[in-house]
Amino acid sequence: MSTTINLFPVPISIFESPELPVDTMDFIKNKLEYMPWHSKENHYLDISKSFQVLTDCQELAQLKANTINIANTYWRDILCVDLSLSISIKHSWITRHKPGQYNRPHIHNNCVFVLTTYLDTYENCGNLIFKKNTHYLNLFPAMLDVEYHTTNLINCKDYSITPKNNMTVCFPSHLEHEAEVNNSGQNRFCLTADFFIRGTTNRAGRGFDTYFN
């Protein structure tokens, strides 16, 4: 008889977001302005020209309301953060993955968690992959590369989520992630928002707004 405690887990939460009106989706797909977001080697995805898209575009008012509601649920009910500390959107943008486009492994700096909502998806449009960094020590140090007879959430080096329409994923900003190549033959659209803390904590004795501005 044994008991295993998965200590210090990384809280990745998946929500179902309300479906958006047809005219909102038409704005996202046909009227919103996009630009290439590229590395030195190649262009690998398109991103909205606005990095405050939920604030700048009144057409996305319903999407903004959905986003804030889900983010607050993650903050209060999943992470259980004290009521003295609230959250605010730092940046928000919409990504358009054309066929063949993808997003390389990365993290999000200067925020506490990330929210991604999939707006228009298709089969084989590219999974969301979370990756365990070489120096992430929940098991063994980096110099040991142990083989396992069974892969699970404790020993895995990556974890895959298949996007679906109106699926929202919230996760800590330090968690490395990537979007696989879009092999669907259709454009894939998703919203991403970075959240930061508002308020004053008794431990720090100063407001988080200082770091936000």
C-alpha cells in the first residue's frame, strides 16, 4: 500500500468559453489587421497589429468580457489568491496561423499567467505543447536522462492539448510552450492575453501597480 503526492503541480486549467456572435468572428477573420511575427530565419505566424486588441477594438467587447470572467475564475478559484490582489490585462492580441505556420517554444515575460482562447480551429491545426525546461527539477537534475516504462504527468517532458473552438487555457507565464505546425489547410485563430497583479500585498508592503506601470 502506497500513496503518491504530486507536490507543487503546475496549474494548467481548461475552460469552455461562450461562443462568440457571427459578426465578432467575421471581424476577427476578415476585418482585423494582422502583421507577420517572425524570427530571423523565417515568418512563422501572423499577429494582430494591436497588442491591446481587447481594449482597442469595441467589436471584441464580448470576447473581452468572457476573457476577464475566465481569468478571474482561474485567479480566485484555482489559484485561490487573496481578495486584496486583483488582476489586469497587460497585453492582448489575436494570432492567425495560416497553413504551415507555427509558434516556437517560448515563455511570456513580465506577467503572472497567460490565457489563450481558441476562436476558429480545425483538425490538425496544431496542438498546444507544454514543455519541461531542462532545468525544471521536479524529478532528477539535468545531467540524468532516465528512461521510463510508463509516461505520466510526473515524468513527462511535454504535454499536448488539442485545440477546440471556444476552449480557453490558463497557465503560469514561466511555463514553456509552443504551437505545432498548422496542417489543417485552414487559418486558425486564437486570442492570447497576459495578466499581471493589481493591489498591495501585506508581505511586500508595496503595490504591484508599481511593477505594472
